[in-house]
Amino acid sequence: MENIELPELANSLLLTKGLNEVELRLKIYNAVLNLLLNNTAYLYQVLYRIDVKEEKVKESFLDSPLVEVAAERITTLIVNRQIEKIQWRAKYSQSE
């Protein structure tokens, strides 16, 4: 899996309404897990660009030594942040 996939997957939440959310979430999870195992520095760069709060990412590693649990939590953070962006854009595009 190429590193470029995670930003594209996260952005597809913003752009695509017809994509199956479960499938997209699974793809994001797999990309996050891959990066946690192979390229953590790049994962942190992507999370910064997506604007996921660093404190929340750190909390993802608490209470469980399993990388899969952290990957699931980080996936949730990514999805939730992208949903926030969608809601924010919808709110402010209506006021124009």
C-alpha cells in the first residue's frame, strides 16, 4: 500500500457521497495500520494536514498495547474530523 493512499481516502470523505462508508472506513483503517507499522512519521504528517488534534492521537495509544486498537481509534478521529469539515462547509456555504 502506498503512503499517498491515506490522504486520498480521508479527502474522499469530503468529496464523495456515494461511497460506502463502511468500505471507506475499512480502507482508512488499513492505511492507518500500515503506516503505524511501517512509517509512523508519515502518518503524523498526514494527521497534521487533516488537522487531527495531537492530544487526541496520543490518547489513541492509551489503555491498550495493541496497534490495531490504536489504528481503529485514529481511523475514528480521521472520520470524525472530516465529518466536522463537511458540516462546517455546509453551514457556511448556506450563509453566502
